[in-house]
Amino acid sequence: MAKNVIKRLFPKLDSIKEQKILKIFGPAVLQPNLWHINKKSVSRGIAIGTFCAFLPIPGQMMVAVFLAIIFAANLPLSLILTWISNPVTFTPILYLEYTFGKYFIRADSNHVIKNEGLNIISDIMHMGLPLLLGSLIFAVIGSMCSYILIRLYWRYYVKKIWAKRKK
């Protein structure tokens, strides 16, 4: 299962305690449940990471860390999944969120997006409400779907293991 692969790739809690950068967050980051791989923490971590990935804000990873600590989710998974919106996918995701939000708000905007360095920020500011609505819809639906799919997969896998043990 992916659980064994993830366990090998993730750092151990003892090595995490030695990291100087994590001392910024204090003892909250050292909670064992943030680093364990179990059904609740993994599904929460994936949902939080997916949610934060679709938000068009700087500092998605910091938001993911904050939410993972609050909801006792798997911290590494929530951080990794924020990279769904990486430099390659960021523009298509923003465009889809904007058009989706514009559909619901029914904003008749004739604004043309120009791909010229400094104008990108002003273009994003002009898109405002449709982009915010579209990104929230994508974030909520994406996190709910990922949470449900992970829970279903985990249940399927456990049933499969128990069926093997029964034989």
C-alpha cells in the first residue's frame, strides 16, 4: 500500500525535533498525530492540502500548516498537496476558477488579461469577486472529494486485507 511507501519517505518524529526551522512553530508542530499515518490524519491532511492549493493567495503552505495543526491533520501531506497549484498549473487553475466564478456571479466583464509582467497583479485584482467565489467553490469541492475518496480507498484497502487474513 501507499502507506508503507509514505512511511519510508516521511521523516521520523525524533529527526523532526532536531530541525531548527520547526522551532519557530513551537511545540504545536511536534504533536505526534501531525506526523502519524492513520485514516483520520491522512484524510484530513489531503483535504486541507487540496483546499489550500485552490486558494489564490500567497502563503498557501503556511495556511496549510496552520489548518493542519488546528485539525490534527497529517502535516507533510497537507504541505505536499498545496503544490497542486505549482508554477505550471497556477494559470490554468486561476482561469478555470475565474470563469466558474464569473458564471455564478454573471459578471459581464470585457476586461482583457494581458500577460505583461506587472500587469498580472492588477489583472488578478480586477477579477476580484468572480475569482474569489470560483476559488472557494473549487477549494471546497476539491477538498470534500479528496476527503471522501481517501476514506473510501482506505476502507476498501482494509477490507481487502481482512479478507486475505480470513483466508
